[in-house]
Amino acid sequence: MISLTTHLSFPRPAGISRNTLTTGVLAAGVVLASLLASPAALADKTEDAIQYRQAVFQTLAWQFSPMGAMVKGKQDYDAEEFRTRAERLALLAQMPWEGFIAGSYDGDTDALSKIESDRAGFDKRAEALMTQSRALADAAASQDLDALRSQFVETAKTCKGCHQQYRAD
């Protein structure tokens, strides 16, 4: 194996190890390569972003649906199951936003390109979902079904509000 630092002749700053320097040079090369990526690679990235955020939202729905059935009385209330699902929801609510990247609003997606032009508004809605989901998980710890109903409705409203603004129906 050829050592990159053996064949390059440049001064190494004091206190920087040869391994650190090599890692830095390699990292810079990876960044440069990603900047010079082909359009096909960029297309793959946008498709991956779409698939990622859709998978997270499907998983959110998987957690949300049984809680909805419980608060509506369509399923027996199970405090432990509700708490577990609410905790998962709070964690998942933090995840899909990184999948809303520039150029990922065409193709197999219901996300509107308005997200790009109103990113501040979209980010505000995302923050609201994270906040309300965390509040639902906190309320679930009390096991008070009436309090859970109220917070569940508030959490559901954040979903609906975002969908009305940024999702094609």
C-alpha cells in the first residue's frame, strides 16, 4: 500500500500527527469528489432522499395510528403500548427533515416545491411536530387518557397543518 504522506512533500503543522493529516487529505478528496458528482449521482441522491423521508413518514404513521384508535375508543387503551409508541413518535419526528433536499420535489413524491421557496415556514411546521410529539410522549407518562386525547389532537393538528401547506393531495 502506498502511503499518501510518504509521497507528498509539504510541511506538517506542529502537533498534527501523520495519521490526522492523511485523514484530512483523504476527507478533502471525498468532499471534492462529491462536489464533482455526475448528474446521475445527484439524481440518485434525490431519489434516496424521497425514499428516506417517505419511509420515515410511513413509520410515523405506523406508530400514530394505534394511538389514534386508542384515543377514539376503537382499540382498548394500553398505557404501556401508548407510551412506547409516543416515545417512538417523538424520536421519529426529528428524522424526516434531512430528506427534504433541493431538487427532491419532482418524481414519486407528494411534497410540493413550495418547501424550497418557503423553507422558513416549512421548518417552523417541522419544529411544531417535534415539539408536539415530545409533549405527547411526556403526557403518555402520566397515563391520563383525557390528557392524552387532548395532546394527541394537538399533535395530529401539526401533521394536518403541514400537509395542507406543503403536500399535494
